[in-house]
Amino acid sequence: MTEKSERLHPVKTLAVVGVGLLGGSVALAAKRASAVRVVGVGRDAAALEWARGLGILDEATTVLGEGVRDADLVVFCTPVDVVAGQVLSAAPHCRRGAVLTDVGSTKAAIVDAVSDRLPPGVAFVGSHPLAGSEKQGADHARADLFHRQVVIVTPRATTDKGALDCVVRFWTELGARVVQLDPEAHDRALALTSHLPHLVASALAGVLPPELAHLTATGFRDTTRLAAGDPRMWGAIFEANRDAVLAAFDRLTAQLARFRNALAANDRAAVERLLGEGKDIRDRLSR
Amino acid sequence: MTEKSERLHPVKTLAVVGVGLLGGSVALAAKRASAVRVVGVGRDAAALEWARGLGILDEATTVLGEGVRDADLVVFCTPVDVVAGQVLSAAPHCRRGAVLTDVGSTKAAIVDAVSDRLPPGVAFVGSHPLAGSEKQGADHARADLFHRQVVIVTPRATTDKGALDCVVRFWTELGARVVQLDPEAHDRALALTSHLPHLVASALAGVLPPELAHLTATGFRDTTRLAAGDPRMWGAIFEANRDAVLAAFDRLTAQLARFRNALAANDRAAVERLLGEGKDIRDRLSR
């Protein structure tokens, strides 16, 4: 009851934990949207100082408990296997009424790990902006990274409504379109829309004989672009969302088997039917 | 001996058979490179007239034998299962010294089908520009489509050297980087660099539940972009290059199985090693 009135709107102090492409973009976008003060938390003091010099951050620290102390909202922009531990470490240092969220590509494991383990007056709501790049680092941060992009926010029935409102409002003010899903529905959907494409792009790049590199054109490069992502970061995502990724994988394998059977049988009508199915779905998406 | 002196350099009259994205771009690029007269041959008189009105063509006809009559060079820009028949139909109407080429995505089937079946003084050399788009139609034609793009030219040992020179020079003048490969080496390479990515993009798009379309971002769209290609055109490509595509397919399946085993065993180090292999290869390509 009293929790809600304690939430601050708008956010006056924002802490960003992990100042890379996403964290840096959260900071830049928030500063463009309002007069927020941004505190950056990271491991690399020189990189933080560099980001502060560029105006991405107002303050910077390598000490998590210090960085979150004054924050109304803390956004964790670190790998999915690190977020929950950092949330639990940070929470006792947070002010009463603080709202915590993240940008991780998987949600159920994180939400489960922190639920019922936060001190009174501190709430966590999972987020996942469908924005990013195979590029890494704050030097690629952009104030418009979230503009018109979908951000999935993943409350459970037990999630504090004031905290949910705060997080939804925050992303909306950054220009995003917010979609709410429960954490498990998020993970099943993203296994198909993001994690499976990454795995396929990586496998396809992995079987290219290097001596054929000069015979690739935009088609190969588009299809394999995701393979340039950070293996450590994606290893954590696949681990956290293993069951849903395996289920998505098996759907793809079945579709590939249909293609192979049609090709092996020299059944051109069947090949074209399968190509038509893919085209119908692809044509409904934007470029 | 005498053949060579009969070849015209530069090409004064160019015939383009099939005036779509590629044919229209060949016409525009050739006109920009030199004072060539371009005759367009197609099935749709209204579309040809429209292309002529736009300045893409100087003359247009729906009659193949008429369109190629004065041409020094004829470029067939039609589906791969149509090219050889058109080359054989057109050749008796061609002038002595005429050079014929194509832009098809497979080469051995076409080269085999026409070799030793052309009248004296008419020569065919296969070409494949690694340029194009999932867009179709002459309204997307661009004079710079081949600029800095690779064009693979596929002579055999028996190919007329004058005709080969003519074709290599033509693409070079259009701004392309010419790579020579024998037709079978071309087909094996393209199975991995182009045909397999198309098939994978199509399968990946094909397993997306339509209700999740709003949860896709640039990653999914990049990885599936090729799936928007014309099923009929690609059905012909897969049919013509079936054996090499099946071999490429099996390489991918083996790599995907490595990923699945590593995921199922919860072996994160193995997953990251596989992701690292893909990243190493992808990082060597341009964006």
C-alpha cells in the first residue's frame, strides 16, 4: 500500500550497472528524455571514466553498493548469468522505494532467482529490450537505440504494481513500445525469435570453408550477422534458456528435414511449397 | 582463329533476355559504361514498353530471335531452368561472332546443356554475378548493382578464348571483380555460400508462429531476409544444384548436431567453443 506512494516519478537518479552498448544507450536515452542524474557502475574504472568524459554518465564507481545507493531506478545491463547475483547484492544498499530492472535476453531464471529475496521496499521487474547490435561497448551506445523498438516487461502476478508502472513508464519515455509477458512466455517466444536464429547463424558461419569467404555476398552476410555476437554472453543465454532453445531447435530440425526429404526426392513442388511457407511469414515482417 | 577477330570490342549492341532486377541492372550499367544500344527481350510487352520509357532499354521485343539478331553480346537473365533452352533457341538467330552469357545462380547444368550444341561462330560462357536482392522487377534495377561485386565467370578448357575475354571485359567494365572458376567448383562453392543460407533462412522463417511476429527484431529479420526470395526461382536453383546443396546441407546438419549435443549435455564450454568458431569465420567477412 504505502510502497506505491514511495516510488518516485519521474526517476531523478538512475543507476546503470554494466556500461556497454545497452547500458550506455540506456544512460544516453534517459538523459535525453529527462533531467535524470546517471550513475554508472562497472568493473573497469578507466572505461567508466571515459564514458563520464563523453557525458554518458554523471558519476561512476566500481563499487556496486555505492553506485545504487541514491538511485530511484537501477538498470542491470550485465550478462544474464550475472544479473540475479548483482540484484541480490545491490538490493540491501538501495533506498526504500527503489525499483530494479534489467535488460537480459532470458527472464524466468533471473526473476525466479530474485523473487522473495529482496528487502522490503525494494522491487525487481524483468525487462528485455529487443534492441541491440552485434557491436559491443559503450562507444557504440546510441540515445535512440530503443526508439520504436519493443521492450518486453515480464511481471508475475505477485509483482509490485508501482514498480511495474515505473518500469513500463521508463521504457515508454525512452521511445520504446512495451509488451508485457510472463517470464516463461517471454523465454519460449525469444527461443524462437532470437536464440534459435543466433544458433543457426553461428552454425552456418561455422561451416564456411575460409577459402570460400571471397565468394560470399550480402545474402550470406545477412544470414550470419548474428554469429559475430559475444560467445560468452550467448553461452550464458543458451544455458539460462536451455529447455526452450532445445524445443525451438527441434522445430527447426523438423522443418529442415522436410526440406531435405523434398530435395532428396527431387520433389520440386514440395520444395517450392516449403519456400512459399517461409516467404509468407517473412513477407509479413518489416525489412 | 578467325573467330576472335570477329568478336566486337567494345560491345555495340547488347541484348538482355529477361528484364527484371538483374536484366534491368545489366542494361542500366552497360548504358552508363558505354554508348551501347540495349535491346530487351521479355514475355510482357507492357513491362518492356515501360522499361523502354524509363530509358532502361532502347528497343524491346517479345520475340527472342528478333531481339538477339544484331547483338554482339546477349545476357540471359532468366531462371536457371530456362536459360539453356533459350540459349539454344536464340543461337541460330545470332550473328557470327556473337557471345552469349547468363547470370544464373547455378552453372554446370546450364554449361553442360549448351556445350557442343551451338552453331559455328556463336559461343556461350557462363556468368554469375554475386549481386542481387530479394526484391524483384526492373523497377528495382540499379546502374551500380555490380559495382565492386564479384562476378564468377565459368569457362571450361574448351571455351572460346575470345568469348571468355569479351565476357570478362564486359563485367569488368560494369565495375565488377571477375573471378574465374570451372562450373562444378562454382556450384559446390555457391551451395555453401548462397544456396544453403537461403534454405536455412526459409526454414527459420517457416517455423515462426505468426503470433510471435511482433517479438522479432533486427536479428530475426537479418537472418531470414533471404526467405523473401521467389520460391519458383529458388526451386529451380535447388533442383539444378541438388547434389551440392545436399552435401552442404549435411555439413550444416552435423554442425547443428554438435550444438544440440552440447546444449543437451549442458556443456557450456562446448557451446561457447562452437559459437567462437562461427564468430571467427564471420568476423573475417565484411558487414
